[in-house]
Amino acid sequence: MIDHFFLSSSNFNEIPFGESFGFNGNILETNILNLGVVLGVVVSLGGDALRSLLSNRKQGIEKSLEQAEKRAFEAKERLAQAQSQLESAQKKAIDIQEQGSITAKKERQDSTKRQNEEIFRLTEKKEETLRVEEQKAVSQVYRQLVNQVMDKVKSRLTNRLDPACHASVINFQIVLLSKLSRTQLS
């Protein structure tokens, strides 16, 4: 077993051969030497480990930064894509709204046109119906008038004429009125 851990250079030369190491009581000499030895051991053994640890940490940080940059780039791409889709959707919405306005306006115009056409058609139908009814009424009044006139003529002729003259006048008037009524009815 080793009795002493710290060595002093001044004591090392003074130790006679075959004697054991002794204790150096000078704290300042031994502390400086001990610190030098400890720092040497720490630097030689711990330096490589510390460099390796720092190198591994640096690589880990660099890898994390690269991954963060990659994720940030991907996020920017997704954001740009989402903004592009939003703009596209907004343009489509505007187009749909404009198309809806155009379609509604056209539908209103078509509806108004159909209504006007229907009103015009119904007005013409009404006027035609009125003309037909008027012609029927005129024709009916004409027939009644003709019948009344004929009846009056017959009664006057019957009272004033002899039977032979009477027949010839009646036949003439009937033929004349028949021709006249046919031309007015057609």
C-alpha cells in the first residue's frame, strides 16, 4: 500500500536508496505540484473525453438545428401551399358569386320576358274572344233584324197584295236577303 499520495521534487532527490517516501509538510510546495499533476491528468485523460463530449454535443445541436430548419422550411412550404389554396378558393367563391348574380339577373329577365309574352298572348286571346263574341252578337242581331223585317214585309204584303204578286215579291226578297246574309256571315 502507498503511504503518501503527493510527491515533492525537493524531497524526491533527498530520499536515500531503500527508504520509503516521507510526508512533506510544506503545503504550498505540495499544492502547486499536486495541482499541476491533477491538471495534467485531467487534461490528458479528460481532455479527450471532454472534446468527444463537446463534439457529440455540437453534432447533436447541429443535427437539431438542421431538423428545425427542415421543419421550418416544410412549414413555410405548407403555409405557402395553404395560402395558394385559400386564394384559389377565394377566387372560386368570387366567380361563383358573380356567376350567381349573372344567373339571377338572367333568370329575372327571362321571367319578366315570359310574363310579358304571357300577358301579350292573353291580351290577344281576350281581344280575339271579344271579336268573336261581337261577331256572334252582331250576327244574331242581324238575323233577328232580318227575321223581323221579313215578318213585317210578309204581313204588309199579305194585307196589300194579291196572292200571285205576293208570292213573287216574297220569293224575290228571300233570295235577295239570303244572298246578303251569306256575304255578311262569311
